Amino acid sequence: MEIFTFRSQKVAYYYFAASVLLFFLQIIFGLASVAQYVWPDFALNWMPFNVSRSIHINLLIFWMFLAIMGATYYVLVEEAGRELYSRKIAMIQLIVFCAAGVGAIISYFFHYYDGQGLEYVEAAPVFDWMVVVAGLLWIYNLIKTLHKAPKKSPINTLLLITTIAAILMYLPGMPYLRNFVVQDYLRWWVIHYWVEATWEMYETLFIGYLIIKLFNIPKERMYRWFYIEFFLILASGILGMGHHYFWIGTPHYWTWVGSIFSVFEAIPPVAMMIDGLIYARKTKIKVKNLPALYWLIGGTIGSFIGLTILGGSQTWFSVNYWMHGTEVTAAHGHMAFFGAFAAILIAFIYYSVERRKGEENFKDTITDKHRWAWAFWLMNIGMVMMVLAMEVVGIMQISISRVMGQGYIAAQIHQIEWFAVWFVTGIVFFAGTVFYVWDFIVAMKEKSA
Ligand code: HEM
Ligand code: HEM
Ligand SMILES: [Fe+2]
């Protein structure tokens, strides 16, 4: 049976393979980072905390972007009804982007940063430029493929707009400015307009695409959610930036703007999942690809908890005054990144690896081994437990340092046991990652149909 209508869809798997590998490494560096809270001397001489932490969060951005790039190409050709303009450009883009990621990570071991240690965008200029080159190749390939494509699709139009915006929003983090206040102000454009604008649009598009595929739902029913999300991002995502402007010297009105907006933007992903499930129940559709379905449902629940509940609860400025920059923020950061992006991208990867064999063959491939279920439950339970540990650590930090006014280290002495809980629950998460990587390798080793 011919599964791939378009041969160029296969480039996506190279992106997914790179993404799975970097994800695995991200978790190892996460464990190393928390280990340094528990045993402060751990790897101190060759990998201090700032290095392990930078690598942990940089790998996060790189693996997610690789998966996004792969998924974009996968969806693009199918929706456009034609082969990719150039597979070669797609492969060069992959190599340049991976070289930027790996180069940046190695450079941190030699303390080669952008000069100001800007969290999330701390890579030195040479790597920034490589990211931009990869981004431009990506945009070029998308535009050329869509030009004169036989089919027009709102998914593709939105994918193109989102990609252009995502690459544009990388630029404000690049220049070196002597005034740190202005520099930090611009750094937030990258972070907030990535996660709460462009990446959130990708999230919505991929959830919608998967629901259409898994539930056989009429496309138009999902399209309307895309437009609602697009509108919400323009309205609430853009103004929601205010929640990062509270304490960095910006005008006072941002406290109100930042407190009020943002909370609504995570509604469409959850709503479209519910809509899909209602449809599936009514039409009695049995979804065959269980890993993709589980990760989709898990991701939308995680998204709701991570964004609307944990994000929403710290976005009010008088609450933020107390918890700003504590581990309560890290709890929100983990749950949001995991639910909104990691889970949805993993769902996409499971969907696409199963498609290689044809969904009819689904039972013969990876699911019958239950590895996917181990991966799913260990990662999800591990993440929820880690987030709870982070909340405890964060609340201790608030009460000891912020309320009682004792120093940062005074709080740490009490926090150590809870950092240990974070470490142990991190091992649970790590075990799930091993099953996921194993699943991916097994699935890719099998010949595609
Ligand atoms: C997928 C979407 C989101 C992701 C991945 C995400 C991730 C993050 C991360 C990693 C940080 C820490 C940044 C840093 O300190 O350098 C952060 C901060 C913050 N986020 Fe989100 N976020 C998302 C959506 C939201 C939403 C929807 C809200 C509000 C409803 C929100 C409210 C906040 C606030 C108030 C802060 C600042 C916390 C502080 O002052 O320390 N976030 N977010
Ligand atoms: C075994 C699993 C993991 C462990 C042990 C771990 C550990 C850590 C540690 C220790 C930090 C630094 C916190 C600090 O600055 O005080 C951190 C930061 C971060 N990690 Fe993880 N992590 C893990 C998995 C993940 C996953 C799966 C994601 C996303 C999907 C993630 C996203 C982040 C983010 C966004 C930050 C920065 C948070 C902020 O800016 O406040 N981590 N992680
Ligand atoms: Fe934000």
C-alpha cells in the first residue's frame, strides 16, 4: 500500500530523528541542573549551573523547533497537493540549524556566550546568524512550494504567516546593546512572542490537523478554531506581553494590561479537542493511533493547567510581585512547555511514524509492545510530580526570602530536600523518555510502506 502521496514528506523524519535525540539530551542536562541544587559541588569545575541550565533550555528550544520544522514540511506538501519545492534546501536547513544548536551548546562549556548571558537567547552571534539562515531557507522553501500549488489551504497560509513571524521575532534578541534594560525589554519579544504567539499558533494548527486526521472530522469544523486562535493571539497574546514588563522600568499602565490579557489565549486548543471528542463520540469513530490520541489529550489538559491555571495565577501583578523569578515560575514554564509543545509535537511524531507503515498496520508496529504507554505515563506522571515539587520549592522561596526577607541561600538550606524530590521525580520522567526514544528507533528501523 502506498502511504506517501508525496515523497518529499519523508524529509520530516530526518527532522524528527534530530529532535528526538536533542530531547533526550535536554533531559540529561535537566537532571544535571537539579543535581547541582542537591549536591552543589556536582560537576562544578567543568559544568557549573549556568552552563548546564543554559544547555538544558537551549536544547529545549532546538528540539522543539526541529520538530516544528519537520511537522510543517509534513503538513505543507499534503495540504498544498504538490511535492516540496526543494528537498535539498530542506536538508541544508536541517544541517545548518543542527550545527547552530550543537555549536552553541559546545560553546557554553568554553563560556562563549552572547556577552550578556540573556536567558534563552544566550547563544553567541555566529550561532544566531546560523539560525536566521536556516529560518530564511525554511521560509523560502515554504513560499516556493505554496506558489502555484494546486490546492489552497488555510492551514498552509497560517503556517507561512506563523513561520515568517517566528523568524522575525528571533531578531530582537540578537543585537548587543550597552543598555541592559533595553536589551532585556527586547529579549522578552523573542520569548513571549514565540511561546505565546507564534508557537501557540503552531500548537493550534498541529492539534487541528491531527484531529482532522484521527477523527475524520470535517476540516471546516477545525478551521474556525484556527481563526479564533489567530484573533486571540493578535488581541491577547500581543498585549499579554505586559506580564513581563512589570518590574523592568516600563510605564505603569503595563501592570494592568499585563494582568488582564493572556489568560484567554489557551482556550482554543482545549476547545478544539473537546469539539473533536464530541464529534468522535457522535460518529462512533474508533481512533487507531492511540499514542497520538493520548498525547493529544494529555497535551491539551497539560496546556490548560500550564497556561491558563499556572500562567494565569501569576499574571496578576500584585501576585507576581511576590513570586516573580522563583521556582513557581519554573513550575509554570515546565508545565506550559510540556503540555502545549512537547506533548503535541510528540503526538505528531507518533502520528507520522505510524503513518509510515499505514494506519491499518498499526497493531503490528509499536503499540502492541506497550512501550508507548510506558513512555506516556512515566513522562506525564513524572512531569506532574516535578511541577508539584517545584511549587513547594517556590513557595518556600517566597515565604523565606520574599516575606521573611532572609537571603537567597537561607531559603536554599530548607529547600534542599524538595530539590531532591524534584531530582527523583525527574528520574521517573527520564525513564519515560527512554521508552519514547526506544519506540522511535524501533519504528524507524522498520521499513516504510
Ligand atoms: C505555551 C505557552 C507558554 C509558555 C511555554 C510559557 C513559558 C514561560 C516561561 C519559560 C517563563 C519564564 C521566563 C523567564 O523567567 O525567563 C514564563 C513566565 C511567565 N509566564 Fe508564561 N508561558 C506560556 C503562556 C503563558 C500564559 C498564557 C500566561 C498567563 C495567563 C503566562 C504567564 C506568565 C507570567 C506572568 C510569567 C512571569 C513569571 C515571573 O514573573 O517570574 N504564560 N512563561
Ligand atoms: C528530568 C526532567 C527535567 C529536570 C530534572 C529539569 C530540571 C530543570 C532545572 C533544575 C531547571 C533550572 C531551574 C532554575 O533555574 O532554578 C530547569 C529549567 C527549565 N526547564 Fe527543565 N527539567 C526537566 C525537564 C524539562 C522539560 C521536559 C521541559 C519542557 C518541556 C523543561 C523546560 C524547562 C524550562 C522552560 C526551564 C526554564 C524555566 C524558567 O525560566 O523559569 N524541563 N529545568
Ligand atoms: Fe508571557
